[in-house]
Amino acid sequence: MATVDYPLEKSRRQREFSLSEALYSWVATVDHKRLGLMYMTSAIIFFLIAGVMAMVIRAQLIVPENHVVGPQTFNRLFTMHGTTMVFLVGMPIIAGMSNYLIPLMIGARDMAFPRLNAFGYWIFLFGGILLYFSYLGANGLFGAGSAPDVGWFAYAPLTERAFSRGTSTDYWILGILVSGIGSIVSAINVIATTLSMRCKGMKLSRMPLFVWVMVVDAWMVILALPPLTAGQVMLLFDRYLGANFFNTQAGGSAVLWQHFFWIFGHPEVYILIFPAFATVSEVVPVFSRKPIFGRQAMVGAVVAIGFISFGVWAHHMFAVGMAPISNIFFATASFLVAVPTGVKIFNWLATIWGGKIRFATPMLFCVAFIFQFLIAGLTGVMLAVTPFDWQLTDSYFVVAHFHYTLTGSFLFGVFAAIYYWFPKATGKMLSETIGKWHFWLLVIGFHLTFDPQHILGILGMPRRVYTYAPGRGWEPWNMISSIGAAIQAIAIICFAWNVIRALIKGERAGDDPWDAWTLEWTTTSPPPEYNYETDPEVRSSRPLWDLKHPEDPDWKYE
Amino acid sequence: MASSATQPVETEWRLPDRGTVGIISLILTEISLFSIFVIAYLFYIGKSLTGPFPKDVLEFPVLATICLLSSSGTIVFAEHALKHRKMAMFKMWWAVTIVLGLVFLYETGVEWHDLIYDKHLTIATNVFGSTFYSLVGLHATHVIVGMTFLLIVFIVTMRGFPIHTQIRRVTFLSWYWHFVDAVWVVVFTVVYIVGR
Ligand SMILES: [Cu+2]
């Protein structure tokens, strides 16, 4: 923290080398904070790209029989939009938030394996670039295809050699497989860091809920990602060695791909929502000026969700024609998830209840998260009812449901996290005024976009169609939905402006702008490379409260 | 803050070793990967539309199995010798482990050559071929990876590197080797007993 006085000559020399040195220092870094920021920045760039794709999709669907893009391009757009949002936005945000915050929150100097951490980032980025290179490179020898167009879950046998010529599907397989290695590596690192690097006194019972949720998330990543990798390897064997895993003409099973994909895919949606859980569990108490309600129950609920989420995957496959007993099993298991999820929502509300609430931007995003996540959960329970799913599967109702979880919940949680921890990471405050514009425009845009899509689904509009005929009552809802998407785009522009403005001339944040209670707010903003001058010691789950209130510390009651 | 008001922090503060946690997590994620290939194998038993079928072409890989399983024992002997700084014993048992692993790989090679050239079973022949080569091949890949690390340890030791300073890492490698062995027990049961 003390500034070092360089001799004049040295400082001039430093300025000369600064650009290449700065670049080198970022490329060669193994510092968890820098890697965390690199993950977040990459994720935001991919988010903007996939967001533009969504805009084109909504522009195409704004009126019936529209001609903004053709069917081929449309297929590529929704495939790349979904794939990008899940694997190149969601996953690196998990890695980014864990990387940046976990060592600070548990009072560690760095992650357990810093070099492995850097490897994870670069291999993820390589996978992402490989996927996008398909736009240029996938024409290949066969002259067919550009970007992948098989949907984000790439159902067999559509992905087999016979139906997917050219190399676009291979870019999908390899890009995801490679970036998945990055996710697994980073998850192993998170587990080892939380179990082995905690500062003195940071018992599991005192560990911040954020860290708890993220470590359960990491467990889910290491167990749920390999099934996808295995399925992708089999698909590659099918495509390049003539194997018959998903080749129905030689006794292979296309349904098996669906099983393998969703054994990964269902836990994946919880993997994606967990960073939002983690953030809300930290932000809501601080902005309600109350400790979290039912801490143990929150931990228990997160662990329970982690377990149950591995036993519900086939609720994505009710329409495939499984045995009735399977349908009943997976429907029942899916209802079960609602119980721990309900516990979490109840406890967040109970934390807010009777609190001295400050509606700063992070808190606004959290409150919207709670309500939108509740609705996402309710439509989820509806879709878990097998006959209901038979009626509405593959319709816009499903699109609306999972965008409620991924946009209305995950994205809102991530924005809460960015508004909350941006001051720590940069030392600058984001503007509250622009933040509120961002928030309200996003809320309005989100609901205008996705609320009507429930109705579209009930009216029978299938997902993934590139256009539709007039006269089925779909026009007004599609129109509203597309207008909402444009409003969301304006909200995102507000966010970008807010970030750029804050980086240039943001108000200085100080160490602890929110009067928070976890360890990361004791160090400077941004934290020095070594995080803490002396190793912190912790006596309760709110170490900073203890420091601020020596007369009434938490540990007296724990 | 008055020291009398401060509750003493735990004097004893021990956490699990990060390498241990890391290697266990790695093994768990590998188990998840293998499970899917095993499930695929079990799912496709009896689903091949054309021959050759497992009962026609598969023979028990007796020698390979004996070699691989006993290499789990010899690596423990080697570790034990290393902990007691008996370097000659360590080198000997380590070399035996490597030889046993190499015999396993050689036997697998012979089996595959026989299957491909004499019995005309390739990965493309039927679903049995697809699942057989991918499951056994995935396992063999892990043996090769383990073998590479075993060889690295052996070579640096022979060139005079003080390997006893790296007991932790040697232990992790031996855990990985045990894991590869345990997977073989599953693969053997599924492919050569259940699958026939
Ligand atoms: Cu699901």
C-alpha cells in the first residue's frame, strides 16, 4: 500500500517499456485476481457477441414471414447463441468469480494451483476462439456449412456424418470439449483452494456462503462435465472412425446421446445458476443490514440441490417415449428439487424481512432475481409434470422458462455481483444513476421479451422456427417480444457506458464502500498482488463485523 | 481491541494437503468419464446387428490382468522403499512396475492386432466394436499416461535426481496408478465377464 519512490531515471525507463511489459504481465500472469478479471472480460465479450445474435433472431421474428436472415443462418444463430451463452459466458463467469473472490474471501494468498489456473483460462479461450473460427474455417473440404447449426444440445443422429456434412459440427464438438477442460481444471482448483488454503480460523462453518455455493458448484462441474466430454468423444469416433454409437442403422441409439447430454445438461443449469445464488447470499444480508437467515439451512439446501440435480435429467426427454416408470421417476425427482430451492427463496426473503434495506443497484438486481427466479422455478415445476410437458415441449414456453432462469436469474445475479464487487476489483464506483437506468431498462426489457413467450408457447409456436405464417395470433406477442429485446440491448449499452465511465472517471471506492462483513473488504481496492499484508485470522462468519464492533462481536453467539 | 475481549483463534490449524485434494478431485472426474463409457458398453450388450459377437472373439486377457494388478503391489513396495531411503530397492521395484505395465500394453496390442486382422472386428464393424475399442482404448490411454510419468520418474532417478525429495508427488502418481488398476477390474468385469 505504501507507494514506492522510484528514482527519476528508472521511472522514465519504466514508462518506455510499459505497454509491452503490461501486455506481457497479463499474458504471463498466474495471479488469481488478474485471471479472474480476464475470465470476466472474455465472458463479457462473448456475452456481447451472443447478445447481438439474439438481437438478429428477434429482428427476424418481429413480423411473420420476415427476411432479415435465411433459415440456414437462423439455425447457426440460435446454435451459436445458446452454445456461447452456456459455455463461453456462463462457465467463464463461474471461473472468473470463483477465481477473483474465493482466495480473498478465505484469506488466502492465491489459488491452490496458480499455474494450472492460468492453463485453465488459456485453454478455455482457445476453445472459444476455435468455436468461432468455424465461421471462417468450417467450409473445409466438403464445401458445406459454416458455423455449427445443430442446436446447443446437438441431438443425434442429426450430428452424424450422413446428416451433418462438412466440419461445422466438429468445431462445435472440439470447441466445447477444449473449453470444458478449462472448466474442469478451474473447478479442481476451486475445490483444492477452499479445502486447503483457508486462513486461520476460517472453519467450514464460518466460510462465507458465496464460497460454499461455489465449491458445491465446482463439485458439480467435475462430475457433470465428463459425461458431455464422453458423449462428444463417441460422436467424434462416429464421425471420423465410422463407429456406431449413435448410428441408428447399425443398432446404435440416438436416445443414448440425449441421456448423456442431459446427464450433463441438467446439472449444468444448476451449475449456471449457482453463482447467482452465491452472490445473492452475500449481497442481500449486507443491504438488509442483517446476517443471513438460516445459514445452515442455506448450506444444506445448496448441497441437496447439488445431489438431486444429478437424478432429474430425463425430464428433458419426456417426449422421447420413455417407459411410464421412468417418466414418473424423473417427474417426481424434479418436484423434489423445488423443496431446497424453496428453502433458499424463503431464507433470502426472511433475511430481507424487517431489515434496514438499502436499495443500491446490487440489491435491486438481487430483489429482481428473487422474484424472477421464483417464476422460473414455478414454470419449471409445471414442465416437470409429464403430460404438461408433452403439450408444451419444444415450444416457446420452454424458451421462456429457461430464459427466466438464465437471463432473469443468472444474468441478474451476475449484474448484482458486478455492481457489488466492481469497486473492490477496480477501486472505482459504478454510477448509481446509470446503474438504476440499467436495472429498470433491463427489468422492463426482460419482461417484455420473455413474458409473452409463455403465451406464444401455449398458442403453439415451436422454438427454433426461423419464421411463421400470419393469422395464428402470434404476431402481437412476437412484436412485443422483439421490442423488449431492443430495450434489453439499451440496458446493456447503459451497463457498458457505466463500466467505461467508471474506469475513466469513477468515484474512488475506498476499501469498504458497502459497509460489508466478509474478509475481502478489509484489504485495499484493488487488492495488492499479495492480497493481505498479514495472514488474516477469523473468529466468526462475519470477520469484518467483529473488527468494526469489538464490543459486540459475532463469535460471542456462534 | 482488548486482548481479553478477543476469543483466541484455534491454535491447532491443519487443513488437508492441496495436492491430495487435487488428485482426488481429478480421480473423481475421471471416474465420471469412465462411467459413461461403461454405461454405453452395458447398454449396447447384445445390440449388434452383425457379427463378430463378444463370445466368438474375446478371450480372457489373463497375463495382462495379472501383470497390471500385481503392478499395483510393486509400486507400493517401491514407495515403501523410497520412504525408508532404500534407493536400490526403490529403483528395482519401480522398474518392475514399469515392466509389468509394458507387458500389459503389449498384451493389449497383441489382442487388438488379433481382433482387427484375424477376427475382422474394428471400431466400425458393429456397436460391440465401437464400445469395446473405445472403453478398452480409453483405459489403455490412461495406462500410457501413467506409464509416461512412471518412466519420467525412473529416468530422472537413474540420472541422479534426489527423488526422495519428491515423495509427495511419487505418492500421487502411485494413487493414479492404483486408480488405473481399479478401472481395469471394472473394465474386465464388464467386457470379459458380463459382456460375454
Ligand atoms: Cu433440467
